[in-house]
Amino acid sequence: MLKFIVVLSRRPDFNVDEFRDYFRRVHGPLAEKLPGLRRYIRNYPAADATRKPPGWDCIVELYFDTWQAMEASWASPEGHRATEDLQEFADLERSTWSVVDEELVL
């Protein structure tokens, strides 16, 4: 299984609630339609008065069977729509993504 991680930061004109609402109502349903997507997880920072907030607003985990399946997904009309929609709520200058090698330790 191939894991693709997206570390997203919200646009400056979105507050946290607006960012999460847009993600859940608009962008999430687009991502869910990616062909070949096997698992889709969104991780939002939890409120924590004892720690400084992270420099990101959501970490997304997207799972595909193979690298080829992932590339085919991005090349599909659904992949193009989801990618184009990112600019509507995410600060692409502060966001990043990568295929990762997950190492389960414990």
C-alpha cells in the first residue's frame, strides 16, 4: 500500500472553523471520489493549552494500492478537480505533500 501525505495550511482569509467547514463540506467529498483511493484520513490539531499550535491546519493521509494507481488518480478528472480546489481554501505556499515510507515501530 502506498501512502501520500498532504500537510495543509489554511489561507490567511480563512479562520480555523471556516477552513474545517470548507474541507468537510466541499473538498473532502471531492477527495473521496478519487479513483483507486483505498483510505482517506484527515488529522486536525487538537486544542492544547500546554503546547504551541503547529504550523499547519490539517495532515491528510491518502492510501493507494500502488504508485501507478496514485498517479492515475491524480491524472483523472476527479484528481484534477480535487487538486484545483485546494487553492480555494489552502495556502499552497505553506502547504506540502509527499509519498512517504511508513515505518511502524510499536
